[in-house]
Amino acid sequence: MISRFKIKMGVLFIFMIFVIAGLPAPVVMALTTQEILKKADEARGGNFDGLEWEMVIDTVEKGRPRQRTLQVTLRGYDAVVEFLTPAETKGMKLLVVDRNMWFSKPGLSMPVAISARQKLAGGAAGGDIAATNYVADYRVIHEAEEVLSGEPCYLYDLSAIEKKVTYERIKYWISKERLVGLKAEFYTVSGKLFKTALFEYDNRVFVQGQNRPFISKMTITGALLKDDVTIMTYRKPVLKKVPDEMFHLNLPVKKPEEKDNR
């Protein structure tokens, strides 16, 4: 039987022949669309075994700047979001489990089921604060390639599969080199542009021996008002073990109603 070592040496020998002869080396199999979307999801916090970060949300509401600080704990695509500041929001919580979302705050007798589309801070909806599962909740209806700010990108037109998702349709630009989402346009059910998001990746997380880029900022701009801007800053991402009990909902709640609060 031929040893694995001999097989590896044979492959290396063939590769060197291609190089010496000036012939193109065998092409490495390209990533599928699903694999590309999965990589981009991970760079925004989705599909980790356990991850926690601090989020600062800056908004302008009724002409006045406002800032909120939250702590986001995520496992897979399930999340617990706790509002830390300002004082009037402290103790508010958002729970996301299997695409269902509940909101609670001090004084409420039980958590209230809400839609992922409901706005919670400026232009940021619940589904923006928790990681969005593009790879599983959307199907690609059109794909192309486009250069965005000098960076070659895959451009995907995504249509919602699940009714509980935040947006009905998304146009999504993913860097071909870095495999991170650079820009997203969000559309209403009627096909009108609702808002645009730009993503930055100055954070890093060390996963499975790899130092990988992680989102540091998401800037959301409304389509109707140029001053309608929400900036979400991601700080101190840390991998951690997240226990099951964090995602338990022990009190009865009403079933979520799919309301589009646009």
C-alpha cells in the first residue's frame, strides 16, 4: 500500500513541474455562495459557540444626540442583549432564540414578544443589534461582481425565506479578498430602499488558530432623511462559554406579531 507520505510527495512533485514549466498550477476549488455568506456572517458575530461584546449606539433623535451602551452575548444566532446606559434604559433586555425575539424591562410582569423589525434605538432594529443569519434566512436571487471603494466584491441580491427576519430583501456587498460584508441595502416589502448600512472590521478574534477580522462599526443611514444616522460601535469582543440557561424563557409570553414598523 502506498504511504500517505509518498502520495503527498507525488502531489508536490507534480505541482513543481507545473511551476518550472511555466504552466498554470491546478486551480483551488472556489468557495460556494453559501460558504461566502457564512464567512461574512461570522465576521458580524454569527455562528460562534460563544461570543460577547460591548456595543455603543449613537443616534440623533428629534435633533438631539443620544448614546446607549449594551452588552451582547451570543451563541450561534441566539442572543441576549442587556442595556447598560443611560440610567433610564438600564435593566432592559432583549432575548433572541430561534428567530423569535422578546423584550423585557424592570416593571414588566413578563417579557413581551416583538418583531425583529421593531426599532429599539434610533434606526437600529432588534435584528440589527443581534447578528442576522443571512446564510440560512435568505436565498440568493441574483449575484454579480462589483468594485466598492476600490475593493472587488461579490454582490448578492437576497430575498427572505423566513417571515420573522428583519428585512424582506437585501443587497449585500462582500469583499472577495477578506470575505466580510462591506455594505448592505435594505428594502421594504414593496421594493423601496429603506436604509443602508456600511460595515468596518477593525476588531480581531482568535478562532480555531486563526486571527480573524471582526466587525467594529456599523453605520446605518435612512433612505428618506440624510440626518437619520445610527452608528453602532462594537468593543472588546471576547470568546466565552455561554450556558444554556441564558436563553431560557421561564415566563409565558404572547406570540410575536409580524409588524412592520416602517
